[in-house]
Amino acid sequence: MQERSSVAELAERLRDEVNRYSEGEKLPSSRDLVERYRVSPVTVSRALAVLAGEGLVVTRPGAGAYRARPPRGAVEPGDTSWQEVSLSAELSAEAVPRTVDASGVLATLAAPPPGVIEFNGGYLPPSLRPERALAAALARAGRRPGAWGRPPIEGLAELREWFAREIGGRGGLVGPSDVLITAGGQSALTTALRALAPPGATVLVESPTYPGMLAVARASGLRPVPVPVDTEGVRPELLAAAFRATGARAFVCQPLFQNPTGAVLAGPRRAEVLRAAREAGAFVVEDDFARWLGHEDAGALPPPLAAEDPDGVVVHVRSLTKITSPSLRVGALAARGPVLSRLRAIQVVDSFFVPRPIQEAALELVGAPAWPRHLRAVAAELRARREAMTAAVQRDLPAPLLGHVAAGGCNLWLRLPDGLDEDTATAAALRAGVAVAPGHPYFAAEPPAPHVRLSFAGVASTAELAEGIRRLREAWGA
């Protein structure tokens, strides 16, 4: 059973047990609970933390857990209705409402209920994370001289140099002075869009595309205009036409294992995309989120667009989060020319800097012998999971569903059969014990057809993956 499920089940049992104790009475020790319920000490600790968060128990370090005293009367809620007027008045003064719709992001970030198989996630499960290497890296980082001091605003020099080599290659077009360290990829995308387009401006996006980027654009008051993607990436002729029609000065894309389609921008199209942007006087924001998520059979990957861009058209985004842990929020922005100063200024205003211990830990991790071993292990496991899910979908689910299957990334993009809409499909799946991501948040405009995204990254094993597809067959067949 997954650790999260064990914690939830133990917390439920302890809720019943707590009611048998009087206020302030001590609960059984953690050792007693471990033996009684046959779970790990970590599970006990986390379950007690859940109850403490609910106000049912109080934990005292070194003393144990005690039944909490109930709150002395409920607090009357205030009247927040005035905010509707205030926020609406603010929006009416703008060219584009800065609506904040996080539903597409929450669909992949929210943990499903216990017992539900997670096909909606985007992060590696604990079994694939380099947790021991991360713990060792963090311990070493904390002992580095100056580790708890203020870092350079742009980021640690060694870490900027490492990202520069990864993005531009040794001796390439990207140097350490072109790199800013960010708090993960989402933060980098936010900074890039705010730097490149004022509120009310148009930004071109792939269709479909990553919902988190659409949320950032809309929250910044931008108008996302879709440009269709096929199995070879964005269509350059439509991109050029969109630049001419809208006057947009930015295009956001994922050239490698695009989310959600898995498309890789084809060789001839790479130069055409850069040419279309250069002729329009526009930037290309390259979200290279899947660079370290290639599968074992992916072969040689194309270099980043930034490595082939002498004119500073590309603003490159890279992050360590996907390949390591949701909590290692370390990424990079790479850009050349005056735009770098604007990116730096916005980042400083927003967050000052990325905490130095986290940067030091990232340096320790990528410099350790465990790093290449981790990359190889993930590449092999993602291939096995992709093949297992692809075979299960083709065997068990109604056709036509599955289109392009990429040798990278973490998901399959399925078009639902005629007569099955997204709301019905996702609700039926959840009732059957499977969480899937609906397709409509991935589109900036009306979707051409109903889709769902199935992630094979977050499940515990290929056996759980097969069980999840079996549940979908029963749910959608009904």
C-alpha cells in the first residue's frame, strides 16, 4: 500500500480512538501505535500530524501526543462580500481581466483520496525520486561555508555555470552570465511572461498546451492565442500567420516532449520557428521541462532552441523539479541581451532570491556520482511504464483513443470516443477509483474534441498502472 494511503487509514482509526480520551489525557506512545497497527514510525508520525492539524491532538516533543481541548466557541465569520465589488471594479479598468483560474493546475497537483490511483499527477513517485541522494546533498550543503548566508541575486556562480553547460553545451552560446537561478519552472515562466508582455497584450501558445502556463498568462492580464500542434510540434506557417494577425511579441512552446501531446519539434521546423519570431520582433519562451525525462529508447535528443540562437530570440526555462522531487524547486532562466536585465529585475522584486541552502543542495546533487545513475534509472522505468500503459490502453479501452506515443515525458494524451464527454469520463473514472486530468484546461480556446491526459509517472508500479486501466475500462464501458 502507498504511504499516503497508510497515513490516511491510520488517521481515520486514531480519530475514533481519540474520542475515548478526556481532554489533556495522553495517547499511547508512538511505539505502542506502531506495534498495534503494524505500520512504520513514519506513518504514525504523519498520522498524528494530520490529527494535530485538525485540532484533535496536541503533540509535545519528547512527551507524546495528548487529546486537545475543543475550541471555546466558534468565531463568527466576517462579511467579505465587499471584495466582489472591489475586485470587479479593478477588473473593469483593465483591457483584459486578470482572472486566476487554477483549476487545470489543481487537477494535477491535488492529491486524490486514499485508494484512488493517481493518473493525474506530474511528479515522480517516492520510489523513483533520488531521496537518499537528496538527503545526503542537503546535509552536505548545510555544512558548506556560507551556506546560510545571502546568495548572489542571480544565483550561485557554480550553479549558473552548470545550467549554462546543460542549456548551451560546452563552449556554446549560453554562458553563466546569461543564467538566472529561479524557484522552479513555474516561477521562471511567470517571470518570463511578465517581462515580455504588458497586461492586455497577446501571447501565442501551443494548442493544446500546459495549463499552468495558461493560468500564468491570464493572471498577468495577457490574451493567450492558440497555434495548433501536430505530431511534429507547432506548425510554423500558422505561427507566422498568428504573429502577423495579432502583433504578438512572445510565443511560449515546449519543443521537447510537449505537454500534453508528447510532440518533438521536427528538425526543419526549429529554424522556421526562430525565423518567424525574429521577423516579428518577438521572443520564443522555450519551456524545456522534459529535458531529463527522455525514455531509455529515446535516442539522441535535439539540443535546446537556445543552443542554436545567436540573436537572443529564445528565453529558455529549465527546472530540476520534475526529475528529482516536487520540493526541490530549483530552475533557471537563460536569455541574452537587454531582456536579461528585465528578467532579473522582475525576479528580484517578486522573490529577492532562491534560498542559498536549496541552491547548494542542488549543486551537491548534480555533482554527485548518484546523479547520472538516477537519470538512467528514471529513463528505464519511464520506458517500462509507457509501454505498459500503452499496451493496457490498446487492449482494454474503447477505440479510437490513443494517438501519438512519445519516447519521453510522463503521460499519454487520449481522445475520448464519440458519445463520451470529459465531465462524464472524469467523474466516472473517479467513482471507479482513478483520477485523470480532463483535456479542456489544456486549450486556450474551445477544444476541438474531448480528451483526457493519463500520467504514468505518479503510480507506485506497473501493476497499479494496469489496475487503473482496468478500472477505466469498467467505468467508461458502463
